[in-house]
Amino acid sequence: MAAHRDKKGRPVVAITGMGLVTPLGIGKADNWKKLTAGQSGIRAITRFPTEGLRTTIAGTVDEVYEDGMVSSELSQKLALLAGREAIEESRIGVSGDFPGPLFLAFPPIEIEWSQRFALAAASGANEKIEYGDLVRVAANPQFHDFYEESKYGVVPEHLAETFGTKGSPISLTTACASGATAIQLGLEAIQRGECEAALAIGADGSITAESVVRFSLLSALSTNNASPQGASRPFSKNRDGFVLAEGAAALVLEDYDHALARGAKILGIVEGCGEKADNFHRTRSSPDGKPVISCMRNALADAGVTPDDVDYINAHGTSTPENDKMEYLGVSTVFGEKIKTIPISSNKSMIGHTLTAAGAIEAVVSVLTILNQRIPPTINYQVPDPAIPLDVVPNVARDAKVRRVISNSFGFGGQNTCLVLTGEPA
Amino acid sequence: MNTAREVWITGVGLVSALGEGLDQHWDRLMAGGPPPYDDKTFAPYITFPLVPVSFDSQIPKKGDQRQMEAWQRIGVYAAGLALTDAGIAKNTEILDKTDMIVAAGGGERDVAVDAAILTDARKVENRDPFVNERLMSDLRPTLFLAQLPNLLAGNISLVHGVVGSSRTFMGEEASGVDALRVAHSRIAAGQSEISLVGGAYNGTRWDLVLLFRLGTPLLEPPFRPVWDRGPKGALTLAAMGAFVVIESRAHAEKRGARPVARLASIQSSRNLRKPGDAEATLRAEWNEIAGQVKKDGAVVISGASGAEPATSEERSVLAAIGLPVRATATHIGNGMEAQFLANIALGCQAVRAGTLFPGSGSGDVGQAPANGIRQAVVTSVGHWRGEGLALIERIG
């Protein structure tokens, strides 16, 4: 049998396993049930005291969190859960011996306040505490764990060892587009013929008081603390910011012929990917929308398809005033007249914004949308924004013929990445 | 897909404790003076502060400089040097299609705010709410953007207009190797024509001295070269920024670019660092390229970190290879994500200048080959994980 090639003559890249953890639950089945039931995973934060914070709600994954965990530990646990589900579903390799590289989208981590206070206490400094006092006691073996919990290279190393992935594990960040970038790197590696499979994971369990403060100070977060489940309102006129959330998704990417040869179930195809950096501002998109438009067009061109071939848009849809307006400008320019009829919904209305993990989570949901021929809604859509006339699949899931999805991811620092996903070729 | 396209390095930007630009670095190294370390600021630990730099020349807007912390300014500056060296600075047509992979660490914290909160919290009964309130009132809103790793790439897009694509890898030394490896593979395979690749690091910060001291010995006086820091080894945290522009030969020739060197091969690997692991991995990588290396015209530019036993294991592999060796961290310190790119930059200069600076320490062996240097083997044995190896070749 001749090898399958895409329209560009490249190996076709299939998805043969997927794993998902979000504030809605652990595993794809539970998540899909809740996503199509229009449930919200946002709640009041109970993990740490929220007095003094402007925002006190988030999509924390409380089922996975254990007392005293720092961000790197929780994020790693989320990544492990999603990775295991994906690898088990794909039935690729043998346990602990994944036949390809790891691409991990992971939050930047650092020493946390609990650790700083432990060091300060050990320093015995009584008057003024300086960093030098903390350094003085740092070599004490009791603090060695802080080192491994705060270095960037450690979690990818642990995951590579656990899953038995091949080669140097790549840990990456492109802010809120990171999950999509992890998939893109795996896609490209298989297209280059470097490997027959790759494990792409996006994970983020980094909700701490300080992370809430940082986003609050940038006025990025919803302050609708009174109504957690109604706070994330993408494309609504009364949207007031995004809701921080945690979660992870993993995808086993595999050369289509390799997957066929071993009789794997094909869940979907990563047909194309596009990216474009924006040099307008550190946190805001270019007002003319050009980078976002280019990004989507690059993805469609990479897949060798046109806007007419797309049945559904999985929006970045953060629920910030700025993003949703910009995304409308982008999709309406790219899709033209068709934008009046194509459904576009935001998973973040239910899950919140899982930052580093979002692009991977939304790719998994996009594939579930194709597999189930059912589109998860944009919930909390009570007050439409007249400046954003879109079919957002308001509040209730919808059965629809969905063969091809474009999934958008845009982030701080001018990061834009779009994926084109489709079902198994007929 | 064509996987055999030749990849050229056409621009190099380097700034470290030794100076800025390849010529300044080489002049200082060839002069053989004492390394430019600082044993006072973070005493008892030795660090390598950045040489004084006029950031205005590459980051003209003061507003942009204010929005960045030191590590980002260093990186944006070095990226500008590389783009200028490649002759594509301000060339919007090329920059619009220039891809970018940055290896980045985290940004600096506001250590004054941290220290004040730690001090004041001691008298407070209900600590967590107190910290919440102080963070809300004391943190500068824009500090977050100076802490996010991907905002180095974001600032390069803003200041220099590199917007083809933007990806940021994390994870100490190995991330620098992987950044260059992925960019190289993409060009070799026809997925990209031209890429800016690099990293920046500012290790002359209390928050990073703290992080590394938690798990790794840091060098205390007297200063010793990386090879000679005793059985436990030691690092010297440093500030540096290093970027290269790499492109397909066809793309370089079409625009009339002057090549610095050919990036012939690059590999990266990991292992669990059981005794002998680093040695075995590096040897396996060497075996992959050994057939391409002509021993009478090649040198090793070593990325040995000074950590043990990794440094001793690397020395054992290099001794068996038998090429002249120079370790650069003795002279510029440990720049983590930026280290490998800095070493690539110095490797470029070795093949371009054809000279080799005086050895320093027991692992620096051999002299510059009599008939010049045509190849540089660049190593990266990370202080904790990651073994990388690249081969750079003179063109023409």
C-alpha cells in the first residue's frame, strides 16, 4: 500500500489517543458529558485564603490537588493523568516505553511563598529578612526538594522518564497558545519523518494567590465573584475578563500509516497548523487584527483547505472585552459572509482559561466534537454583544455535521497559533 | 520531504561578562587575562556580571526598556546584534517571515518586595491574607510581563519586528540545545527558511542564587576553572545573551548573505545521570559525527558547567577524542538557557578566526591546529540534565 500523504506531500498525522482533565472532571467521558450539558466548572477558591484579592473564583481542579502541593507538583500530576489516559487509549508501545518524543506545554514555575517562609524561618533572622538570609540556609538538605520543584527542566524530565518518551523532552511556553504549540511541534516532527509518534501535553495547575494577583493587576480577570458559574461569558456584552483555571490534555500524535499498520483507532487528523507573531503590544492584539487573520489563514493554507471547508470554529473566546472583539474581527475577516452561518463556541465559558493547557484541551474537545457530531455550547450567553454578531451556539449543545474544525489560541506576547483538525479520511 | 538542506549561520549576537560581539570576546580571550568574575556582590559566591552595555543602540525606546527586566533587555539586545550581523535588521520583508525559537528562564522577582513581605509577615498572625494584600499593593503590574519566559520573544517581536513565528523553550542548558536543534531540523526539512534562535539569562540575581544554592554548589573563592572545582563541583551564575540567525543555504545565497559558518549537525539527548550516563551519552553523540570530523583541523568548544561528576565525565570523553579543548564557562560563567548558544557563537568565531585562546585549567588541552581551524565541535553537558553536541564548519 502506498504511503498516505497530505496535499503538501507530507506524512498524514493522526490522533490515536487523547486524555483530558479539567475543573469539570477527570477523563474525556466525564468532561464530554458535562461540556455538552452546559455545566460550569468554576467555583469559589478554597485552596488558599482569598481575603484581599479582587478575584476569588477560579476553575481549580480540586479532585487532583493534594494539601501543600506547589504548582509544579500539581501541574505534573495533571500532566500524568492526561498522558496516561491518552497513551492507554492509543495502545501504542508498551507501558513506560512511548516510541517518540515529548512536547510539554508547561507553566513557568518558581519558588513559592510557602517555601520562602520556610527558608525565612530556618534562617533565624529576627530583624530584617533579606534574600541573603534565605541563601545562607539554602544548602540545608531539608530544602533540596524546593530546588527540583522550582527548576524548569525537572517536570519534563520526570514525565519523559515515566512515559519512556524518546530523546530530550521539550518543555515550552507560548503563553495561552502553549497547548497548541506542543501539538504543532509534534506534528512537525512527524512530518519531518523524525519519528512515527509524539506525545503532546499541555498542563497547568498554577493557581496560587500570587498568580491571581498578577493577572488581577493586569485587569485581565473577571471579578464576578458572586456568581462563579456565570462569570466566564465569552462574546457576551457584559463579559468582564477571563476566569483562571487548571487542567491538562494529552494527545498521542502518530504517523497515519503507522497507526493503520498496527490497527489503531483513528480519532482524528491534525491537518494543519498556522502561527503568526504580533508585534503591536505586550498584552494587546494589533487593532487591525492582521496577525490573528494571518494566523488563521496560515493554518488553513497549511491544511490545504479554504474557509468554506470549515464547519465549526473552536474559539479562543476568553471572555475578556479585548480578546473576543479581536477574535470576531479575525474570524469575520477570514470567513467573510460565511461567518453568519458557521457555529463558533468557547469551551472557556465552562472550563475557564487553563492558560498553558488551553490549546491542548480545546484541541481534544474539537476532536470530540467531530467524533460525536455535537457542538458544546458557549454558556452564560444571556446578553449578546451587538458588536459581535456570531452564532456562538448559545447555552445549549447542538447536533451538527462537523467534519473540520479550526481551533484558535492567542496569547500575551503576541503569540498566535491555530490548528485545523478533521476526522479520519473517508 | 527534503531533509538534507544545508543550514548556514549568517548572524551572531553575543553579550556576556567578557564583552559584546564576537571580536571583543575573542580579543579578551586571546589576551589570556583573568576571567571577569565578581566575588563581592553575592559573596561568598562568585558570579559573572554583564559587561556595561548601552541598551539604547538596540532598544531605542526607553519605554520598551522600562517594560523589561534585565534578562529581557540582555536578550533583546543580543537578538538585535544577531539580526544586524545577519544584515536583516529592519528588513521588514524578511523579518515578517523569520521564525523564532527562544530558550528562556524565568524573569526576576522584585526581591525588595519579597524581602519586605517576609520581614513584615513575621509580626502578623494571619499570614496568607496579609501576603495577598501586600502583593496586590506592592507588585508593579507590569512586572508579570517581565517574568513570563515567552515575553523575551514577545519583546523581540515588538522591538525588532521578528514575526514569522514565536516559540519559547524552557529547561536550563538543554532548552538551548533543543531550540537550535528544532530550528535546524525545520530548515533542513524545508519547514522554515530562516530563524532567529537564542537565549538570555541573568544569573546575577538573589532569587537565582537562592534557587541554585538549594540544590547545587556555587563556587566560592578562590576562583578555579570549570575542570578544577573538586569532587562536588560548582557553578558560577552569569549574565549573558546569545542569538544566532540560521537559514537555508539557498535563502542565504539568494539574498547575498555572508555566511559565518555552517551548522552541520546538532544532537540532544537525556539520561538519568547515573554514574557514567553523561559520558556514555556524549560518546554516543560523538560517534554519530566522528566520521565527519577531520582531526587535523578541528577543536572542541566545551560547555562543561563545572558541576560534578558531569564535568569529569565530559573530560573523559574529550580526552578519548583527542582534539584541542577549551571550556568557555571558565570565562563567561553559567548562563543556563543561553549557555549553549553562547558556546555556538564562540565556536563560530573559532572557525572564522582560525585561532584558539590560551587554555585555562586541567581540561583545556592542545593548541590550535597548525593549518587552521575548519571545524568546531560544541558540547553542552548540562549541570543537571541534557547532553548536546553540535558541529560547526568553516565555509570557504
